[in-house]
Amino acid sequence: MATVRLEFTPEPAHVRTARLVGVAVARRAGVPDDQLDEVRLAIGEACARAVARHQRVGLRDVVAVAFSDGDRYLVQVWDHAGDEEQITDEEQLTVDVSASLLQAIVKDLQVRPLESGPGTEVQMAWPVRRASRLGR
Amino acid sequence: MELSLATRVVAAHTVLEVGGEVDVYTAPKLRERIAELLDSGVTAVVVDLARVDFMDSTGLGVLVGGLRKARTAGATFGVVCSRESLLKIFRITALDQVLPLYPSVDAATAS
């Protein structure tokens, strides 16, 4: 399994970079072309979620992402923020909409607290086309 | 692709043409522009997403925020979208039931 890891300070500008890298690795991993738009959206949502969680509690620690190319294409996004106390109505709407999008477009989705310390891990996986992998 | 914003007036509607990517980084600029239009007294806003390549939940939140602000100001607010990849996220989130969506600027400005 080949893995590309990315760490970035919790700023919205870097989410686009994560999307671009994630889609490039997905294409190389053999994710079918007709699923790449959903992969791009899901990676963006998961990374934006992590950035927002860090920003709401004023945490400057990096957000970490791993893109793994194996029997399936696996994306993991880690944040280290504790639960936020209060968010605005528009922020809550975005949180709810983001959760709806992730649940709808990622069949293999898990969101869980980190085993040690505050924070969460979002794990998403997509099937890969075996022929594409063998042919590269 | 960076966000692009331009306005034009069509049949007494102010059409805000949006292009590029509307995401967690660029959406605040769209929010500001919509607020500026409504604060300046515009009474009919149409947000045209025809040249938008990508939109995430932050962009959707800004559009809903724009609709709410427009209603508070007594203005109308419509969204033009015909691209299937964007329509899909409106449907998934059920925001197609909340936001007035139109297939073209003509349809939006005729309403």
C-alpha cells in the first residue's frame, strides 16, 4: 500500500490543496472517473470540517490527512479539537449540510473520536478498479 | 480556479455571476458581495452559478444565508443552476426545497 500524507495549518486556503492531492492519488489508485467528483467533494468536506473545528477553539495545530492506495482508496482526516461550546446559526447549518453530504456521497464512512486526546478521525473509502491498477 | 464575481442588471434584477470554486476559502467573499448588494438597497438578487465548477457545504450555507437576509430586507432571492453535479448536492441536502432554483437567468428574472 502506498500512502501520501499531508499536514497543513488549519486555514481554509489549504483545503483546496488537499482536494487536488486527494483526487490525484484517487485517480492513480484506480477510482473510477465517474466517482472523482464525489471524492473531491468528500475530501473537501472532511478537511473543511477539521479546519473549522480547529478554528472554533483557536487551535493552531496542524490538520493531518492520509491518502492510501491499496485494495481500496482510503482517506483519513485527523483533527485535534475538543468539542466547541457555541457556534452561530450559519455555522450550524454548514455543519449539518456537510454531515448530510458526507453521509450521502460516501458509502464507506466512519467518524470517530481519537483514541487518545481530543479530536476526531474521519475515514472514507472507495472501491478501486483492479484493471486500472494493473495497467499503470 | 479562484472565485470570480461580477454583477449585471437584467429586467430590474441584479444578477450576480459567480465563477470558479465556491468553498470554505472563497465562500466568505460571496457572502460579503451578497450582503453588499442587499445593504445597498437591491430588491431582487439572482445568483447565477452557471460558471461554478465546484461548491461545498460552506457555499450552500452562504446561499441559504443570502436567502434569509434577502427575506429580512424585503428583497427576492433566486439561484440559477443547471449543472447536474451542483443540482445533485442541492437535492442531497434538500436545499432544492428551500432555495428558489431556476434553470436560467431568463427564468429567474421572469419570475
